[in-house]
Amino acid sequence: MNNGDAHGDEITVVHLMRHGEVHNPEGVLYGRRPGYHLSDLGRKMADRVAEHLADRDITHVVASPLERAQETASPIADAHGLQIATDERLIEAANVFEGKTFGVGDGALKKPGNWKYLTNPFRPSWGEPYIEQVVRMMAALGAARDAARGHEAVAVSHQLPIWIVRSFAERRRLWHDPRKRQCTLASLTSFTFHGDKIISVGYSEPARDLVPSHLLAGAKPVKGGSKSFGA
């Protein structure tokens, strides 16, 4: 055993994947609302990532309960002969603006009654606190790691929770400019564990060429886009 780690020298990788493009012609903030499925392009993105991971040692596939996440996980699970597990902790962050369009001139921000939700961007005041997202996402990561000990797992989730848990793992502040999140559609944020300890975080975009330029998240890489930690 190393430093009290009960799992010794096992190396496990958990790929946190963001779902593919969603069919959303109304342009609403769909959040946790049911009924939002992948678009045709989103399905192509999911298939592309499944091809990318086809030769990897994937032994566990898990997803948020929301339809778009389950549909994104499906081709990956099929490629490896696995069933999709569901983990509620991988769900999208709660947001008071769910079901509304979100903009300054023509959306929810136009109504003064909504301004009270914008008082504290550090928490944030309009939705699930960042620290609560860290707690549940770290637990979901740990569960996926345990299910794939010595192998690899794919866990399909959503942009904000993925970015928040990555920021925590890389020891960055949790509050941030949403335009600078490096977590585009169908991307992989990969956590490598030595036993129970995260030793590196990597990022890749296997379906980047399929993502329309205006939907590319975090087009400018953050400093230390792939980071390793002492074992």
C-alpha cells in the first residue's frame, strides 16, 4: 500500500463526458427539465466519441438521468457490451431560470423581478451552490472509479458540474466567467487516479469538428489545460 491507500498501485481513469448537442429550437435554458433529447448532430457527436473510445479499456458507463446524457452514453455502452448505470449526482446544476430564455434585452434578465437572483455570483445566487456541485460530483467520480478499478469508466454529465469539479481538482476558484469554461459539447475531461487519489486531469474534444463554432465552449484553453499532481 502507498501512503495508506488501500488500493496500492492501481491506475483508474474516469472520463467525465459532456453530452452532445440538444434539440432546443426555442433556445430556453432547459436545465433539469425532462423532454430534451439529442439533436441529429448530437447523436453524431455521441457516435464519434464512441468510436474514439472503442479501443479503450472501458468497463463501466454511467450517466446523468436526463435524456440527453443517457442518449450520449448509449453508443459508448453498446460498443463495449455494457449496460448504462444511472447516477443522480451527475445531473445538471439546478437553476432558477430553467424553462426561460436567458438574456439581458429579450430574456429573463429583462424582468426586474429576476434581478434578485443575481446578487451573488460567487455562490451563485441563481442556482445550486458551487460547493454542493463539488460534493456530489466528487462522490460520483469516486463511485465510477470504484466500479472500474484498474480500468476506465465513462460518466456522462453536463457542462457546469464538470467544469466545477475540474476547477476544484485543479485547485482553481469555483466562481468564473461561463464563457471561458473549457468543456465543449461531447468533450472528455479525464481524471486519472492512483488508487483513490487524483494524479492528473486531461481534456480532449474527439468531436470538435462537428461542433458549430458558436457552440464551442472555452475556445481559449485555460492555463494548465492538462494538469498533473504529485502522486
